[in-house]
Amino acid sequence: MTQEEMLDVAVGEARKGLSEGGIPIGAALFSADGVLLGSGRNRRVQDDDPSVHGETDAFRAAGRQRDYRSTIMVTTLSPCWYCSGLVRQFNIGAVVIGEAQTFSGGHDWLAEHGVAVTVLEDQRCVEMMTEFIAAHPDVWLEDIGE
Amino acid sequence: MTQEEMLDVAVGEARKGLSEGGIPIGAALFSADGVLLGSGRNRRVQDDDPSVHGETDAFRAAGRQRDYRSTIMVTTLSPCWYCSGLVRQFNIGAVVIGEAQTFSGGHDWLAEHGVAVTVLEDQRCVEMMTEFIAAHPDVWLEDIGE
């Protein structure tokens, strides 16, 4: 499975979130051999739950795992500090990011700490976030604590 | 309300977790004037949910807040990177920690980034974690991704 194919799963989650009226950020956790362990999306708006970011939702959906070093977290947007901290604490080995243009979180910090980081500059992701931020700046700023 | 009184709430959550068979780490989010916004505890074991650390549970329980700068996160144990990232992303202004002897996470990093960090060296917290780690080293290492 290519990184682009893995990103498609996260994009599907982001689109589902958008259709629910939520912030369009999706994520998925894969095993090294491309098995989907769990996927999820930001659900701040849908569930009124500020703790559910795309990455934390995918991590939760994957259930308890004994070792994350060989896993790959795929996310439509550069992970915020909350989600970057998740990756670092659990030693997730690789992060594949749809885009880091509309928001740049902790992915450089993760790379410094040995995580294999790839930014794909996916235009679907850029457009989804650009449109969402323009339409709902208040919700977006709330989601990143600004 | 003193820091010690705020910590008592987090200790109560940790003890509740222990009585449920879980990892004894509790947390609580307070407003600047000492109003409890939300409290919670690690529920990896109880809910089979690796995403529920004490701090993330307290943050969730507090619901959507527009500004965290004046809030205080109180936790029985030094926050791991996941929970430290939460504090940094949402600009939580202060963190009060029961102890950092049995585990040291990202609290120095938070202090470097302007968070007011206090470590109380509370012996109840030290004993709870020391006993839990000795009795269930596997669950503890799983919880910190080691």
C-alpha cells in the first residue's frame, strides 16, 4: 500500500467529518504491512468533544497495542502539539501528512526525535482546510487553542 | 483553593481508578478562581481505551472552552508527552503535578514554553504509583509506550 493510498483513508474520514458539519481532519493508523488498525476524524463539533482530534480518534479506534514502533500514523493535516505528543509518547515510527500549509504543528519536532515524517502536499487536503477555515474561522481557532 | 486542595481532587480520581482495577493516575482542570471544570482518570484498563489518560479525560470532561490560558491542570503524575502536548496546544497556563519521581514526562519542556509548572512531591502519589508499577509493570509500560 502506498502512502497516497493510506492518505486516501484519512481523506475519506475528513470528508465524512465535513459532511457531519465538523472540522475536516481525518487520520488512520496502519501496521507496517499496510493493515488498517483504526481510523477516525476530528469530532469537536459533532460530539462537542475537544479531545477528539483525527489522530487521537484513529489511535483510540486501533485499540490497545503493545508496540507502535512499526506503525504509521497518516493524517490529512500536520499534527498539532497534542497529536504530536501522542506520536512521540507511544513511539509511533512514521507519520504521513497530507499537508502542512494551512497549519504547521509539531512534525519537525517529531522528525528531530527520530520519527520518519513525510509531507505529501496533497491539494485535496489543502483545499478542504482552506475552505473550512475561511467559512468557520471561530471553530478552527477554538480547535487549535488560539 | 490551594494547589494541595486541587491535587486532592486528582488524587480522588486516581484512587477511584485504582478501585476499578485501573492505572492510578487522576487529573482535574480548574479555572483561575478554583472552580472545577472537569476531572478524570486513566481508563486504559477499565475501558480498554489507550487514549484516555488522566489529563485528556479531565480536558474532555471540561467540555469545549474558548480559552485555557487562565486554567490550571492538576495531575497526580508528571504528564507524558501526549498530555504535555495537550497542555501546550491549548495554552493551558499552569500545571500542578503530584509527583515526578516514578515517571518524568514533558513538564520541563512545558516550563520552557511558558507554562507555570509546580511539582508538589506528594507522598500519596509516589506510593500509589510505586505500588502499582511493582504489581503491574506490564500495564504500566504499555501505558507509556515502552
